[in-house]
Amino acid sequence: EIDRQRLWGELHKTCEWGVGERWGENPTDVGMHRLALSDDDKKARDWFVAAVQNLGCEVKIDAMGSIFAIRPGKKAGPPTYAGSHLDTQPTGGRYDGILGVHAGIEMLRTLNDGNVETEYPVGVINWTNEEGARFPISMVASGVWAGAVSLEKGHNLKEVNGPATQKSELERIKYLGTTEASHEVNPIGAHFELHIEQGPILEASGGKIGAVEGVQAYRWYTVTVKGRDCHTGTTDFRNRSDSMLTAAKLILHSHNKASEMGCLASTGILNLKPGSTNTVPGSVQFSLDMRSKENSKLLELEEVLRAEFPKIAAGDVVDCMNMAGTKGRGCEVEWRLDTDSPATKFHEVCVKCVQESAEAMLGTASTSLVRKMTSGAGHDSVYTSGRAPTSMIFVPCRDGVSHHPAEYCSPEDCGNGAQVLLGAVLRYDRL
Amino acid sequence: EIDRQRLWGELHKTCEWGVGERWGENPTDVGMHRLALSDDDKKARDWFVAAVQNLGCEVKIDAMGSIFAIRPGKKAGPPTYAGSHLDTQPTGGRYDGILGVHAGIEMLRTLNDGNVETEYPVGVINWTNEEGARFPISMVASGVWAGAVSLEKGHNLKEVNGPATQKSELERIKYLGTTEASHEVNPIGAHFELHIEQGPILEASGGKIGAVEGVQAYRWYTVTVKGRDCHTGTTDFRNRSDSMLTAAKLILHSHNKASEMGCLASTGILNLKPGSTNTVPGSVQFSLDMRSKENSKLLELEEVLRAEFPKIAAGDVVDCMNMAGTKGRGCEVEWRLDTDSPATKFHEVCVKCVQESAEAMLGTASTSLVRKMTSGAGHDSVYTSGRAPTSMIFVPCRDGVSHHPAEYCSPEDCGNGAQVLLGAVLRYDRL
Ligand SMILES: NC(=O)NCCC(=O)O
Ligand SMILES: NC(=O)NCCC(=O)O
């Protein structure tokens, strides 16, 4: 049995590093701002390393700064890990990622307290930059570990607003480790990840634990629209190449098409140049995050938009786009693929470990409280699942809100998740 | 006769302060980046003060940092001024504003060289922050001088990206003057402003000089869209309050409606929060610059948009907006009026001085080369014209391009403009 109060207390204690926006009256009603490889992330990492060393773990840090804490078992072999991340969104909450890491440490504490010897080693991983918020490839460190992203790409990845790269920041905060970021050199026996659902499904259906069977596909792009700066007062619409107006049409069209095809499309970043009220912007860059349960549908959506964006930018009428306005001189559109995370199916045995562990905790009433589900968000488990048996445990979060300071997971649900994580890891270890 | 080479040489010499983007191969094929009250603006101001003092002028600096250089005449009285501005857009050119100030100084030099005594004083003004690029109220200093903007508002105006105010920057660069910024305390006899047209009309029609009869109306707004941050992967469209998607619709709709009503609408600045690929933004602010030749039409456009924006933001179908997408939870829209510049009619006598001066220079063929016209852009002359007889002189600029590094006015057209400016000022002085 894990110590629910200890878990809750420790989690909120470490949220002093990266304090975000206050949204309520309780001491813990404060969001997080702990961007990957920032000074606050370093403090959280230092705490993590000290905590697991105190618990008798061996610590490895790899070339992407991911931290592996290993508690020896009876036999040697690849450890069964609880993994998640300590970085957050710029206006994130206290549970996304953080809960999973803390539950892993609580697992180690519980094993130590009970003098439990596992068959093989077990451990906890803190993956670097899961969010992809500061450096815009999500799950990039587990991606490098899995061989899906090259180390070079991971190291050279630049921050969204500034010159720093992941490598320069890893060096600066002294987390450029010596272990190769590689599933071959540093293998994982199995990977379990506890996470808040970040969506409304569990809460709406009264479920307490989600046994996650897979993750939907998503792709991130940076779209660049090139027009020409000109004066807003002296240039009539016919003589403009208005990159902001064009970007507005493309964002709206991506939403309309995604709607029609049952996919998601979202723009979370937009930067324009030069940025003056009376200058029509000559250049806009925006992010496009598209998702679907099916790889093929996502690719189809991309194909449609790649074909239609240049037409819309040229001023041709596409659906209701460009119908009511004045046709200008047109803009050019470029796409860059930043993140590619295909649909993922988790390992059946791992899903079963989660399910059985949840049922053991919840008792007889458990059938309707444990739900098999698919994740809308990506997680490091996507990349580990290509290289090791993997599953995830979801717990409800209030109103399905995440990536928002008011993200909230109750002490009860945090404790439930950690208990199921411990059970799932021990079950897998015994198999 | 002005010295055309001296004018050209001096103008480009002072463009070393605020060097922008290179766009061609000639030494002067380089744009400008000289934001109001920046270090580079200070250097240009210091040069201006030294130059006019060398020419024997009295110098006054007012509480908004506008600089008045006065060359005494036979009789005392309010001077006839040549006025314009030395500040530029972030990616501006070498002629917008700068030409007008340099032509004024060339006028003083020519009068000195020829020992010409005018009836009344003549002078040159460098108005502060005409562009409204860094501090987002255009022509703010002539606005304060004219009593149309309060000194408090002018002083407290904040920069677009940062905490500085106009007053704090005036203090920092030591141009917070002691003369009251007031048309009563510091009167203007008449105001002539030479400027590049910034549009394509003169060039397209083969005109050489525009005698400007007035300026179209414009209003600047900051529109704020409030939604709610959420996760791009786990939040379906129905559960979103997507402020970026909403802003895209509003920008497109403002273009469509302006098109329909023969007005202009443009967005040159857009900032969103929090700015992460996988977070649907909860807040967007964008600038809206709307223009029309008629005040009433501009107000009508505003009224229509003020009525329709909230509907579009709520997800109602307005024209083709919201037709193809999924209705979400809606966003809220707020408007703030930043600049209000009503349509302006210049003084008939001044327009006549410009016309006669142009005809004198261009000779017999002049009828088709001198054109009466309306300005699409605002100028400090808008505010002076409420308090003193005013007109402007336009010269062609290549392809009508302005607010762009490649803005270009030929040596011939620069010289023509300066010659007409001198002639117009002397004509008015004699009246
Ligand atoms: N869980 C989470 O927010 N991961 C980041 C990757 C994504 O956007 O799905
Ligand atoms: N001439 C000029 O660009 N003035 C700034 C005010 C405006 O945007 O019209």
C-alpha cells in the first residue's frame, strides 16, 4: 500500500520550482511554469536525483538528459520502469507528468519500507522535454532513446522564442549525461506511465482508472506564409500580399476540414513580422497540430490541406474561403514537419497488468470503474512502446482540463493512480 | 534652387543610425529600423539639433520631444514650418518621414546660402513618433500639440513589446523638453509636409508632384479575444473556447466586410497566450487598422463589426463564418480604440501654394504632372491642419511600396519635392 499523504505532500512541495498562476484559494491552487531545461527544471531534477539516491538507486543520465533511477532486483536484467516527466507547459498544471514521476518515487519508497525484493530491477524515469512546449518536438528524449529521432536533431532543436538549443541548455544546467540515449545500450524491460487523462471521458462516465490501450496519431507542422510588407493605409486590397489575412484563412480552413473529417487541428503558436499596426505583415509562421485515431485519416487530412493551402493563399475560392473578400496578389505557403507520432497500440500483457491491478484496488464494484481507453495526448510511452512492453494508467482530472493552471486531480485519484502503478509494475515483474 | 546632391548625400548619411535590411546592391539599398525614442532615434535627433543650430536657428523641444527649429524673419510671428519625422517602422525605408525633415533642412541651407530674409520666421519640425509603430498611437506628438490627445495619454503610452512609456524613453534619451506641447504656447503659422506618396497613384498616372488636399479617416483598435487554454489532443472541438481560431475568423470577417463597403481593414500585430503547439490559446490580442475616405463609412463599418464579432465568437453563423466548422463553447471579444484620426481637409491657400510652386518648377508641361490627391496614410499634417493652415507635397515612390525596406524615391523625385517645399513655404510667407 502506498502512502497517499506522503505522495500528495511531496508532489506539491516540489511545485515550488516553477510557480505559475494562482487560480484558487487553497495553497496548492497554483499552476506551473516549468519549461524543459529551465532553472526550475534543473531544481526539480536535482531533487529527483537526490531523492532516488537516498532510496538506494543507481542513477544514469543519458545524452538527452533523461534520468533513469534503478533499484536492483534478485536477478539482473532490463528494469521495469515507471516513467513520466517533470517539465510543464508555460501555463500548465501540477499533475501532467509530475504525478507520474512522483508516483514512481512513491513506488520505490513503498518497496523500501516493506523490504520488498523484486525479481528484476525496477526503476523510475524522468524523461526530458515531454511537452515540446519550449523546444517544439514533444517526447523528443524518448524519441531519441527509441531511435525515432536522431540525437543530432534532438541536440540541435531550438527553443521557440530564443537562440538556445536543447544541447546548450543541457550543458548549461549540467544534465548532458554520459549514457548513450539508446534503447540498445540502456534497455527498458517494460514501461508503465501513470498520467491524468487530460480529457473528460473518465470523469463523464464515472470511471476511476483508465487502462490505456493506445494513443491517437498526431503530427506537428510549422506553416510559413510569405507575403510582402506594405502600408495599411495606402495599399488597396488588390495590391496586397497579406500574410496575416492568409494565415487566418488557413487556420480557419484547417479547422473546417478537420471538423468534416472527424480529426483535430489546432494552432497554438503564431508569430508575424514586422509587427506594426500600420504595416501589413509580410511573413507569418504558425504551428499546426493535427490528430486522428487513424494514421490514414491524418495523412489524408494533411494531403487535402497541402493541396488547398496554396490555392487559398493565391486567392482562389476554396469552399467558402476567399468568397467575400477582395483577391490580392497572393502569398506563398511552406510546410515543415516537426513531430510525427503515429497511432500507437500498447502491449496487451501490460494493459492486463494495469487492469488487474486496478480491479484489485477497487474491489468488487470495479467493472464499471476501470475503462479501457485511447489517449488523445502523446506520451513518452508512445516511443517506449516501440521498444518495450508498455501501457499507461489514466486517472480523471476535473472537467477534463489540462495544459491550464487550473488542471486538478484529487488526492484520492492521485493515490489511486499510484497504487495501480505499483501493482502493475509488481505484476509485470513477476511474469 | 535647392542643392539636390547635398540633400541626397545628407539624407543617406544620417541613415547610418538605425540600419535595417539590405535589399539591393547599391550602398543606399538598405532599409531602416529606427523606432521612436530608441538610441538610434536619439542619434538622428542629436544630428538634427546640431545641424539647425549651425544654420543659426533657435531650437525648442516640447514636452513630447518634438523639435522646433526656427530661422528668424523680418517680423516676429508664428513661423511657417516644414515638418515631418525621423522615426521609422521596424522594417521601414529611408524616405518615409526622413525625406520631409531633410528637405526642411535643405530649405534652411538654401535660404542661408542666398542670404534670403523671409517676412516672418520659417522653420523645420521633427515630430516625435509619427509612425505609432513602437508606441501604438500614430502622430501622437502633433496630436498632443493640437490638443487632440492629452499630454498624460501621450506620456503614459506604453511600447508594444515592453514596459517603457513615451515619457520614460523621452527622459532616458534626454528629449523631454521644457516647451509646453501646445498649439497655444508654441503656435505654428503654417505647416507644409513633403512626403513620399506611399501608394501607387502618382507613379501609375505619370504624375511628379501631388498637391495633397486631405487625408482619409482611420481608426486603430486593439481587439482582445478571451477563450480558455486547453489541450489540443484531448479536447474535442465542441469543448473548446479557441481564441486563435476565433481571432482568425474576426480578421477574415473584417477584411470581407471592409471589402464589401469599400473600406480598408488590416491586422499588423497579433499576440497570443500561452504560445505552445499543444495548447489551444486562451487569449489573443490583435490590432485592427480601418480606413475610409468618409468618416461616416468608417463608423458604419465599425458598427457592423462590433455587432457581428460577438456573434462570430459565440459560434453563430454570420455570412459564411462558422458554417463549415464545429461550434465550440464560444469566446468573448473586447475592443479598445487606440487612434482616431478623422478625415481631414487641408487649407485651400496652402494647397494653392504647393500647386503654384510645383508648376513653377515643372514649367509648361506641368498640368498633367501636378495632381490634386487624397492621402491614404495619416501624417502630422492631419493634426496641424486643425490649428494652422496646412498642406502636403507628395512625390512618387517606386511601385507604391512603403513600410518596407525596399521603399525607394529617386534622387530626382527627392529633389523635386524639396524644391516644391521651399517654393511653397516662401509663397506662403509672402502672403
Ligand atoms: N501529455 C501531453 O500533454 N503530452 C504532450 C504531447 C501532446 O501534445 O500530446
Ligand atoms: N505616413 C505614415 O505612415 N504615417 C503613419 C500613420 C498611418 O498609418 O497612416
